[in-house]
Amino acid sequence: MKKIGIISDTHGVMRPEVLEILKSCDCIFHGGDINKPEILDMIRPLASIYAVRGNNDGEWAKGLAKSLHFSIEVEKITFPV
């Protein structure tokens, strides 16, 4: 089973406790408002990363998509009744 990390609105700050959690993820989604490329540089070595440009991201982020479409391996989960 894959472990997915979802973050957004980091606004140029990557807290150590968040980075520690992301280390255990198989893929990471960043929903925008990254504010500086160093944030992506910090999380890129940890897992596959999917990031979109937010409304507060400047010219440096012009290469980031505004939306993404993708599939992730899904494992069937059964809950007891």
C-alpha cells in the first residue's frame, strides 16, 4: 500500500516536523503556494512529487502546472462489519 503525503500553502517555510512525516511517504502532493523553489528541492529527494502552481507563486513557478491528472495504484481495503 502506498503512503501519500498531501501538503499545500507552505509559503516558503518547511517545518522540520512536516519534513520528518514526508520522509515516510511514497509520493507527495503539493497543492500550491510553495513560494520558493527551495521547498521543492527539500522534498524532491524523499519521494515522487506532484506539485501545482498556486496563486502566490511567482515567476520562478511558471513551469509548474496549474492542474494535474494522474492515477495512483489503489489497493482494495475491506473494513470489518
